[in-house]
Amino acid sequence: MSSPNPAPGKRPSGGAAQVAMAMELPVILIATIAIAGGAGYLLDRWLHTSPLLTLIFGFLGFGAGVWDVIRRLTRAEKTDGGANGGG
């Protein structure tokens, strides 16, 4: 016998979704900085402009990471309907 499949598109409970988001957001921020900074580092080595492009791309990665975190938080707030928000 097989166990019944969960309903398609079923979302995790509020607490589980918040824990998942809390674990996901720092990873996103660090990954964008690392990827952009790494690309800047490789370009610096290729163009012999060290550390200019590493810094520029690192700051751009930081900005992109913050923008993505804010975008995800506002989207989560809209889908949550503000039910868990302020009091």
C-alpha cells in the first residue's frame, strides 16, 4: 500500500514557513555577495585591476542580496495577508 499523496500546492504551516525563510535569507545574502565578489576577483586577475572590480562587484552583490531579501519578505507578507503581523 502506498501512502496518500499530499494535496498539490499545499503550503507548509506558518511556523514552518517562517523557519524556512529565516534559514534561507542569510544564505541568499551571502551567496549573492560571494558570487558577485568571486566574479569581480576573476575579472581583477584577468584585467590586472586588483582589488577594484572585487570591491565594486562585492558591493553590487550586497545590494542585489539586500534587494532580493526585501523582495522576498514583502512577497511573504503579502501572501501571509499580514495575519501574523503587528498587534
